[in-house]
Amino acid sequence: DFATPRAILTGHDYEITCATICAELGLVISGSKEGPCLIHSMNGDLLRTLEVPETLKGPENCLRPKLIQASREGHCVIYYENGLFCVFSVNGRLQATMETDDKIK
């Protein structure tokens, strides 16, 4: 048997740095080197773009996502390279932010 992709996800202009799958909601969430994070359905349809408001971006004006985790309740937590945590709903609404100086792995 040959393995074939179930779907091809498109939309990022740069390399993918992090991704997560929420099988309960049928979503794939991915982040690229120069942002933003995208939400796709398991069939490959682009559903949402998760953008951080300009007021939270640093001096280089670009947030690089490092870690993404989704919950079955419909929340997506993204940790960015500059120490910013953001919680989004799967509808793309920013719900909370927190900054830290700690290195998160």
C-alpha cells in the first residue's frame, strides 16, 4: 500500500514552525516562520487566520510562533518567540494574552 495525503494545506508563505491537530473538532492549526497562524479543516479548507493585534507586536513587527496547542473546547494557545502567549477561540477571536521573560520549551 502507498500512503497518500488526506489533504494538502495551503496558505503559508514561509516554512511551518509548529502545528497541532484537534481531532475532536476536525481542525489543523499551523504557524509559519513569519506568521500568521492558520486554521484548516481536516479536508484542507482554510477556515481562519489568527492574527495578533499590531499593538502587541514587537519592534520587528513580526511574531514568530513556536508552540501551538488546541483544546477540544475550542481554544488555541500560541506561544511566540518573543515571550508572548495568546489564547484564541477557533472562531479567530483573541481572548487573552500574557507576556513572559522565561524560555518555554
